[in-house]
Amino acid sequence: MGRDDGQILGALDGVRDRFLVGAEDSGGGFALVEHLMAPRALAAPLHRHTREDEYSYVLQGRVGALLGDEEVFADVGTLIFKPRSQWHTFWNAGDEPARILEIISPGGLEELFRRLGTLDTEPDPETMAALAAGYGAEVDFERTMPIIERHGLNF
């Protein structure tokens, strides 16, 4: 796969997802997605998923993450581990674009990202919660708002 290959979905002023390897390509074992984050963009509301672990490797910029009760910041070359069933979210913590490679194991959750990226409008909280539930995930918008305010994020 070349540097310009892979489907890219999402808003230029938010988070775009570049789909590199899907569950269907890996026999279900994993998926690989590149997240391209605009400055100060929140990637997702606070959420947890019960089926997958996520590994986010920072390629560019500075990324913040809330992992359970711990807030961390990662620079280029850092790996962030988001285990299944742990409440988490992540964001571009800088004023320049950020990029991460995300390994999702096993694969499948990337299809939620794809569905969200093909919507004509931003989903309301109820719609997003219903979509997430179809993938064994929960979202918490109430606990997301303080994160947005504390870090001056866009979502």
C-alpha cells in the first residue's frame, strides 16, 4: 500500500481516518487506521469498547489521552495503549496537525469509524450512542465536556 492509498473519511477541520488494513484483510485479527487530527481536535467522546484493544503510535504532533483516570501526553515515537473496557478518549494536544497509527485488535471497530465518516451531518449524542452500541461500545458525553473545556478542544 502506497503513501496515498487507503480510503480517507472525515472532516478536514476535525479528525479524518485513513483506512489501511481492515478486519476483512487480516482474517479478523486486527485493523490499522491512521487518524489525521486537526489542531486541538478531540478524536472521539469519552468511550469504552468491550471487544478490542487499541494501540496508538504517534507519527506527528502531540497527542493527549485520558486513560481511565490518568491523563497522559505523547510525542512522536510514543505508543499509547487503550485496553478493552477502559474508559478513554484522545485528542490533538497541539496547535499543529497530529497523526497516529492505530492498531485495533481484533479488527471490526474500524467499521464504526467508517460509518461515522460517511454520515452527511454530525450525529447527535443519541445517534452516536446507538451506533456505538452496535459495536459493543458506550459513549459518555457528559464526562466529555470537561475534557473539551479543560484543553480548549474542538469536537
